[in-house]
Amino acid sequence: MDELYLDNIDEYVNDHNKIVTYKWLSLTLGVHVNTAKQMLFHYLDHKRKESSAQLHATYLVSGKFVNKGQASHKVSVVREDKLEDVKAKMSLIVSVHVYSVQKALLKDSGPLYSVDYDAVKDNFQTCSKYSAISCSSAQPTSPLEQTREIQRAPTPEPVAKRPGQNGEAAPASKASTKPPKGIMGMFANKTTSKNQDKEVKSEEKEEAPAVVASKSKPAAKANPMSNFFGSQTAKKPDKAVKDEEAAAQSTCGAELRPQSSQPEEKQKAAAQSPPKDVKIDAKKDVKKDTKKDVKKDSRSKTKRIEDSDSEEEKMEKKKRRRIKKPEPDSSDEDVIPDSPQPMETEEMSPPPKPEVEAVSHSRPSLPGTKIRKRRRVLKSQIFLDDEDAWVRHQSMTEKGYESESYSEAEDDFQAGKPPGKNPVPAKLPAPSREDQKKSQKKASANANKGSKQASIMGFFQKK
Amino acid sequence: MTTLTRQDINFGQVVADILCEFLEVAIHLILYVREVYPSGIFQKRKKYNVPVQMSCHPELNQYIQDTLHCVKPLIEKNDAEKVVVVIMDKEHHPVERFVFEISQPTLLSISSDTLLSHVEQLLRAFILKISVCDAVLNSNPPGCSFTVLVHTRDAATRNMEKVQVIKDFPWIVADEQEVHMQEPRLIPLKTMTSDIVKMQLYVEERAQKT
């Protein structure tokens, strides 16, 4: 390859004072990640020989690590000065490569993540183009299959293995109630001992200096990863798995958690970088639930600024190097344009429709979906007029949109309303409803009463 | 795809909110990166979907919040021209000044759905730039402290003195000593332009920091 890249990197590092990670470089120059790693290495070498500028580098080290008799696979991003230390501690080193080059001495690993964030977000669909990880049998599912997956109940999973998976790259995405279970199902084979191993290992790593940009992945990552590659032959080289982990880890952007973080039931994946999701998910023969998580994840990532502002939450501290993504529950209304599965998006967040509460309209329910959603409900408030009749009087009716959280599984409420009672379809716009009511004021008082009674019963039933 | 103008209710407040939140994060980050306070009091939090370092010390946080609370009305009315974070040495001579120049267009109109995520992206770039700024700056002497100055247009501060926005948190006109720096070197860090605000960040550094 020509030597132009040296000048390019030089420009980025020295003139723009950027942090050049190998992933960012590969996306910017359009080269394979391995090439980018080599480029960085040569550049560093070159500059060090010239001993001109003061450059700092971080490295990614992955390998086997034995801790009190428990073997685990550890992937860390370390500063140059700690590199030899970390390498000495590993029992077997699988891969070491340059992670980033920058002028400034980084005090923590946060910027490493920020660097990749925007580059990856822009190339969301193609960020795995240059990646070294692939799984030929993993194909993106058709939207039809995805909706079927969503409706399928999540498989139950043993609780014990929960702590370990949060750090997992792909599956550890959005924290909503359903997806975690689906993802948990994937780790069905994990043993509890591995989990404890992870906990112990994470705690031990806690002692590492907080400032060092080093992080470690939960132990036995190889196991769940090989679960993902369930259909792959056993011959799939270990190295490939580890490389994937390394890459996956590094695509996490070197999250540093100097303090401990609390294990939670929910899948935590703070700032899940899209490449991680797309790369690993798209390449695995995974359950559709995971895919859905990915979509939800990407959706929530491009959430509006109001949401992200409210997300200034402290990561809970327990000794765990895990990425958390606190997610508000009711984020389903966003329809994100760049979501790769638009149909699924629509499934998840039906557009809010005006609906009159008191008049007995049967609420259309999506087939079998049991998802809590927020919707804006046009509620009419009925007032008793002088004759004490349950008549909707134009001037006394107030309509207001109320945001209401409801669950689709309110079948009992709907059953309460007599079935053939609703000549008016639910989506009738408000003004015409008003007119109808006005005309029906006296004449159909009884009919209204009848329907109101049904709806009132329904109202009580609903509680 | 609504077009909001400055007359729309709360629009000025929205911009001021965004800017004040950003300034809070930026101030915390500056304190962390320039080692004004020991790094032990800082903790990783998330803002704009990236990790940032924020302090846990309650009094420090309260001070920064009160400061920005008072600055917010100035930003709402577009009276604040510059917000400056000054780092001073033991003798209260400034050694570094992080200047945020803010300007808002008088006729604001938003016509883009992705405006806020675009602004978020730009602010993220600012945060990133602050994180790496110590490559271009000399290190500070030990025992530094910091303060926040606001340069306003016209005589907006007269109102501030009359009306105490926060009780027992008065603002005073800054001393010449705090404002003037000897032999400053200017290092630009980042600029951003968007529909709702234009901001520029540069650092003035004293040539000799001892």
C-alpha cells in the first residue's frame, strides 16, 4: 500500500488533534480493520523513530487470564505504559494491537468511545463492512418473521446467569422487559460457575488503577459467543471467536468503569455502539428477539435530545465492568427513520389515534400483542345536564387528549362492552362525532343511555 | 416540521436549557481534564450518549448549578455574549481561560426534525474536544481554583444586581485582575453553527504559568 496513509494519519493526529482509533480510521479511509491496525502501528513506529512529536497510544490486549484458579478470557484496552504489565499478567495472549493514537495523554477512556460514536452512527448500515468478523449463516430476517418473533413469548431463563451477560456485546442491548428474557434464553447453556467467575474476576479488576484505560470483559465470553455460533462447526477457530470478542469489545469504545457497577436484572448496554449490534447480530443466527433489541436500541439511540438530557443518570456502582443503558420505558412512540425495520417500528408504536372513551367503541387491538404503550386518548367528559340525563351536550363536553398508558391485553374491558354496539368506528374524528351527538341529543337518549350503560360498566370494569 | 420563532413560548427557554446543560457538563469536564480538583471526586456519567466525567461533590455541584441558574436568564434574552471559565493560580491570577462565545440568531426558525439530534452531535464534538485539549495546553501549577465570568451585552447586569435570582448568591462585577491576563496565547478549540445557536470555544493561556 502506498505511503499516503502516513500523511493522512499525521494530519489527523497532529493538525486536528484528533484521537485516531483503528475503527475510525477504517471507516474514514475505507479500509479493512486489520489494515487500519497495521497502518496505525506503522505510523507509530515511524514517528517514534523520528522521535518528533509526543504521541500516546492505547492498545487492545486479549487473552487468557487466570485468576485464583479460574480461567477467563479478558479483553482490555490499556495505555501504553501499562501494556507490559497487563501482558505479563495474562497467561496466554491471543491478540495485541494498537487501538488508538493521539497526542494527548488520556485520563480516562470516555473519549475513545465518543470518537467512534459519530463515525459509526453515520455509517450505521455499513459499519461492519470492514470488519473481520462474519458469520455466513446469519441473515437479516424478513419483517414478517420479526413480527412473529415479537409476538412469541420470551423463553424463560435461569436467573443465575444473568449477571454475566450484561457485558455481552450484541445481546446486551436495550433494557426493556421483554428483550432481556429473549436474550437470556441464548445463554441457557451457561453454567453458574462461570458467572461467579465473572463476578470474582470483575471485582479483582476493580483494583486496577481507576485512571488506566483498561477494562475487562466478563469471563467466559467464549462460551456465550460460541452459543451464538451454534450452527457453526466446532472447527471454527477459537481465534476468530476471540477476535470477535476483541473487536466487539473495542467497538464498545473502551468503556471504563473505575467504580463498580450494580448488576441488574435488565440488560445493560449503555451507549451500545451500533456496530456492535449490527456486526454481531447481523452475523449470527440469533433469535429475532435480539434483533428487535437492536432495533429498539438503535431507535432509542437516535432519540430526541430531551430524552437524552433526562438520562443523566449515575451508573450504579458495583464492581462490574458493564455497560448500562438506562432506558425509559415508554419510548416506543418514536418512529426513527433510519431503523432498518420500519414495519416493525410501526408495529411497536402505532400512531396515536383519537378515541372517545365514554362512547362504547371497541378498541382495536393488535393481534395478540401484549405490549404496554402510551397513547393519546381523546377523552370526553360527560356532564349531567339539567334533566339529569346522560346526554352529551355540546357546550358541556370537554374533549381533551390525555396520555394514557394502556396494555393491549385489556381484553376484559372490551369484552365488557356488548359487541354489536358500536356503529361508529373508533377512528372517527372528533368534530363529526360532536355533530352526531348533537343530533342524537334527545331522540337517541335512550340508545345513548343504553350504550353509556354498557360503557359505564366497562368503565368500572376497567377500574 | 414546524417553524418556531423566538416569539413562541418557551422557545428561548429551550435554547437556554440546552446551553446551560451543556455548560454544566463542560465545566465539570474542564475541572476534570485540567486537574483543578482531584480526579477522585469525579464519576462517569452519560450525556449526549457518551460518557463524561461529573463531580460528585455536593457543594461544588451546587455552586456550578447556582452559577448557571443565574446565567440562564441572560442567555434566554440573548444578553450573554461570553461565558468564561477562568482557572486561577494561588495568587488569583488567571492562568487559563476557557471562553465560550455564544450568539443566537435574532430570528430563530426551526425547520428541521433532526435539529436537536444535530445539535446533540455538535455538542458531543465539543465535549470530545475538551477531553483532548491538554495536548495543546501546558499543565497548570498546583493549587488552582476556578471561577466563572459572564460577559454580557449592554447593561444587562444591572438587572442582575437588582434582582437576586438566587438568594445569597450575588453576582458582582469582576475585578480587573481576574479579567485581564498577561501575555495570553490563544488556542481555538471548536466552533459550531446551528439553527438555534452559534458557539465558539477557545482557550486563552498565559505564556508563563510558572
